[in-house]
Amino acid sequence: MKSFKLLLGILFVSTTMLAQHSEDISHNEEEHTISHGKNKIAIDYGIDHIKEGFEHGDVNEEEGHWVSSIGIDYYREISEKWEVGVKLDIQLGHYIIPHKDNLERENAFLVLAVGAYEVLPKWGVFAGAGMEFEKNENLAVVRVGTEYSFHVAQDWSIPVGFFWDIKEGYNVYAFTVGIAKHF
């Protein structure tokens, strides 16, 4: 829970700082489109909540379990509004899903193929599918989410997102913040 509060604090401060920075820039229609290449790579940090899980060795099953995650994303623009990409994430935690025959998960690695659509400038939605690899059992994963990008320099942005993973037997939702380079 401390990690979640820390992430919310960081998001609030960074959003406030970026909002103040953007007030100094004159806005017109051309500034909403960023001149960059068709590729984007991002590194992000996430706070994942596993409602059905609890920490390995813990007997308190009521609140669920929070773990950190680190991800690397690659996207390729295929049209003005559409992108395809790959997401690689690792959940840094050790937890158990009790209702699925005490399924134990430790440092799970996810590989997902995704498609993204830009709903509004800087704001998009994405969906994809893939696999979660873990030493005890590999699981299929479907991910849906949304992301808003704060552009901070010509080819750089700070993506802030939320996603929901639907896995065999349990679900995970996460909040993420990262740094992205367009090229």
C-alpha cells in the first residue's frame, strides 16, 4: 500500500509540474501533433494489484496483494491513429492465488502483442494478448488498457496508464508511469 501511495504522489507532482510547463507554451492545432518517427520505445514502472492473491507466507487473504512491475514497450505506427506493438513486463513479487489450487506466482514474465488506437491527441486505448511465463505454471493473458502521454521534449514523453490483465483464474489491474522515446 505504501508503494501505491508513493506512485500517486509522484503522479500528482509530475502532472502538476508538466501542467505548469505547458501553460508557458502557446497552443495551436499544430502543436498537438508531435513531429517524430513511426517508432516508440518506453520503459515503465507499475503498481499491480492482484485482488485474489496474497503474499507468499501470509495468512491475510482479505485485501489482495500489491506488487511492482517493470516493463519495456515497443510500438510501430501503422497509420495516423493506429499502432501495433510488443509489451514485455516482469512482476516483481511472490504471491499465491488460493482459489486456483494455491497457484504460486514468483517474478512472472509477460510477453504481449498489442494494438493501440489514439482516441484523442496524446490519449489512446490498447488491447492485446500473450503469455505469462513463470516457473510454476504458464498462463494465457488478455490485456486492455488506456494511456495518456505528456510530451516533455521533441521526441520524449511521459506515458501514464492503467491496464487490466485477464488471466486464467484471476485478474490484475495496474497503474503505470514511464518514459518514452519516439524515433
